[in-house]
Amino acid sequence: MEMSKSHQKLLKLSRKAQECKDRKTAQKLIRKADKIHSKLST
């Protein structure tokens, strides 16, 4: 995965999580963001 593309995904997911009205959905998005972040740091 390209660095810029994965960073864009992280920003998109965090924006969606902040705008979420439902807590469960926000937590799901945060888990996805954590997964992408862990792939970036390896």
C-alpha cells in the first residue's frame, strides 16, 4: 500500500468517526484506522 494512499484512508476514517452519531459505528471505524496505522508502522 502506498504511503499517501494509506494516510488518506486514515484521514477519511477519522473524519467519518468524528461525524458518527452512533457509538458502535464510530468504534468500528476507529478499529479500522488502528489496523491501517499498524500496517504503516511496520
